[in-house]
Amino acid sequence: MSKYVVKGGNRLEGEVSIQGSKNAALPILAATVLNQGESIISNVPDIHDVDVMIKILKSIGCRVQKEGNLLVVDSSNVSSVEVSESLVREMRSSIILLGALLSKHKETVFSYPGGCDIGLRPIDIHLMGLRKLGAEITESHGYIYCKADKLYGNNITLDFPSVGATENIMLAASLAEGETIIRNAAKEPEIADLQNFINAMGGNVSGAGSGHIVIKGASKLNDVKYRVTSDRIVAGTYLAASAITEGNVLLRDVAIEDLRAVCAKLAETGCKITVGENGEVWARGPKTIQPIESLITQPYPGFPTDMQAQVLALLTLANGTSVVNETIFESRYKHVPELIRMGAHVKIEGRIAIVQGVKKLMGADVKSTDLRGGASLILAGLAAEGTTTIHSIDHIHRGYEKLDENLRSLGANIIRQEE
């Protein structure tokens, strides 16, 4: 196990390039099994979750070559449709292979997925969608058994705009016979990236980003070269880091349209954000952080739940009281007790957090319990007086590439140590 040791008080200044998107790369990697050929994918983030997905692909017979942020996946010799229980439990996003394997190989066996402990994330919507396409699904002793001699297009209306369910249905329908329409589909930018990847293989998907997605099944998909979009949550985290340290940071390779809701809320805190013409964003932190009267997490294009923890950390130092309403995951305040250890004043009432700003945070020993919560503790440590030690940082490595290295390049005093 490793830990981060952060000595707070340094103002962040400089520039950093934003990595490829975790939440786009994982379903795209799952989609590589669809063409039964070679996929060359660039701008893949060098993070733990991608490493797990590579292990999963290799375990079912894919050949995978990794060189920095470039991956070459050859799925021509997939020999297994059962994914290792230990790997599935390590990463929830592995469930996205369900639709891809079912579509191409007509059956698959999965255990229930794991991942960050941020609340219930049932996969009933995923299974409903696959059943609508003709899959026979049984659940027994913690395993999901899926089989379909053939998948057929259908009209599917989701009860909730689930990102994972939308992606699983897109993957399964891409080789199904006929046309599939997904209504109340998730609108996240990562959905559009998956659409573009499938289409680059010769698929026919349209409407991603609108909530009404149409997939016309193809008989065959082809070899492909593709570049993953940049990570909007990583970009938002660096913006918040600049804001909390009164910094002056330039971000490169930002998909700014995907980040509008985050930028709007950071602007409310007094952070000055300037957008360039070539994916550049400047963030200058305020001398006095202003409170946010109401921050409500919502499905895209609303404020992302994956940025709630980082902005809440910022608000602990605001000049007033802020109200945060987490509507997506019921257990996504596990970072709050750790922030309180650092001197924050936060009261949780159900899914609402009332954040009364304090003049300063104090360094302390804290523990990361999930990916974004861990990032929030780093941000708090950057602004705190004294030294903050963050334990259990494996969660953070699930989604951030070279986070400590990048922060050091901006002037932060942060080092990684073994426990």
C-alpha cells in the first residue's frame, strides 16, 4: 500500500495536459471484442482501471500490446466468454463487457461487479435492456449467465439514464439484427465517444448525447484506429486544485463543452476561468472563495457526481455556507469525515451536505475510501496548514494518471511513499 504526503500552502502555477478519459476508454476497450480483429487506440490513460481491463481482455484470449498511452488489441482469438470473478470484483466497469461478449460470441458468464464503495449501483437496467434484445439471462449464486443464439433490435426505454446500461445496450445492439432505439439514454460525452468508436469500425450508431440513440445492427465490424477523448473529470479536478490554492493554471487538451457545468459552479466560487480556441483553459483561483448557494449533482449535462467531492473540498474554505445535494449516489459523502478531521465544518442530512466555510484547514492523517473522495483529500491537503497524509491511495490511481507528478510540476509539495 502507498500513501501521499502533502505539505500545504503552495500556490499552483503552470500548465498540465489532460489525460485520456477513463470513462470513455473502458467501454471502448470492451468494444474491441466486436470486430474480431485489430484495434489501435491512442490517448488511453495509464491508470489502474485500464490495467484491469487489459487483464480481462487477455484472460478471454485477446492479445494486447501497451506502449505508453497507445494500446493495440487483437480480438481475433477470443477463447473464453467467462470473466474472472476476481477481476470483475476489482472494477465495476468490467460489466460493460457483458453486452460486447454477448453480441459477438452469443454467451457470457459474469459475477456481480465491484468498484468504489459509493452506494448501490444495481445492474437491473443493463439486464432489462439485454433481455429486450433477445438474451436469455439467469442469475444464480452471485453469477449472471447470458445466452442468445441471435440478438434482435428493439425499442428500449430506460427507467433511468444509466451510463453503463446505455453503453451495454449500444454494444450488444451494434451486431444485432435490425434497428434498436434507446429512449431516455444517458447523454454523457463518453457515450458519444463510444458511438464514434463503433462507427469508426463500420457500425451505424446515431443520436449519442441526445437521450434518443439509434443503432442499426451491422453484419460485421472492421479493424480500427481511434483516439480517446480527454477526461473531463480530471480536468475539473485540476481546475478545483487551482481554485483552492489561489493558483494560476493552464490546462491543455480540454474538451471544454463537456465541462460547462463544472466551470459555471467554479465561477460562482470566484474562480476566473478563461477558455482558449484550441482546448486550452486557464483557471485563476480567488483570493476569497465564495460559497455556492445550491450545488445539485445530476446526470449530464448537469453537474457531475464525479466532481462533487472535489468542489465540496473547495467549499470547506468558502466565506460562508454552501449547500450540496448529492442525487446520484446515496453513499458519496464518505470523504466528509476525513475533511472534518482536517477542521472542516460539514453537516450531512440525508443526501444534503451543509458546508460552513472555515478560515483554514489543518493537515491530518486521512484515508481515501473511493476515487473522487481521495482526490478531494489531496485538494484539501494542498490548501491546508501543515502536512496531510492520505492513506489507501490505490483508489485514486484507478482514475488519475501521474497525479502527484503533475501536481509537483505545478508547484505542489506532494510525494508518494510506501506504507
